[in-house]
Amino acid sequence: MAMNVGGGGEGQALSEINMTPLIDVMLVLLIIFIITIPVMTHAVKIDNPQPPPPNFVPPPPPEVINLGIDFDGTLLWNGTPVDRKTLQGYIISEAEKSPQPEVHITVDKFAKYEKVAQTLADLQSHGLKKIGFVNNDLF
């Protein structure tokens, strides 16, 4: 007794797709989704901050000091040229203020790294915490 499996002869490809592996994969994926979806739908408790009272006044923004370093090493404190000793005196007086001012450093792209590093060391060693570089998109 012979069975016809759909092939026309020897060496011809079987033209029907075997559905068993596809069904097995789909059942495995269905089981994975059934197991993982309830875990993912649990709510996460979030502690939202309370709104400020109606008479709340936000603190004023901190003072901003613009410190520039030119290509020749000239230091500019809010646009005024200063030497390093004078700069250190300004830094000490500003570090004692509460709240401390922000120092925005603008460096010329031809300035020497040594001068920038010395200035940063002076700012940090005398206690200023809010230091940032500005206008660096030119580089």
C-alpha cells in the first residue's frame, strides 16, 4: 500500500508548508505573553511633590560673574581687565557670600590651557562651587 504525499515524482520539492513548527512557536510566544503581561501591568506608586503654597515666593536667581580669558592670557572680571592677584582677592570675597554667585567662564579659542587651568584652580581652591563654561559652541 502506497501513500501519496503530494510530490509529482522523485527529486521534486514539497509544495506545502509544514505548520507544526509555526504552531509550536506561536504557542510558546502566547505562553510567554500570558505570563509576563500581568507582571508589567502592576502600578508603581509615585510620591508627587506637593504644590507650593499660594504665597510662595521663589528665591532670587544667583548673581552671575562673567570671567573672560583672552588669547593673550588677559583675565576679564565682568569685562574689566584684572591681574591674577586681584582676581584671587575678588574670588575670596565672592566665596564668602551666601548664596554664592555663579561664575561663567568665557575662553578665547587661542588662549593657553595653562592660564585656564590656573584660573580654574584659583576658583576651586578659594571655595567657589558654581563654575561653568559658556559659549563653547564655537569650538
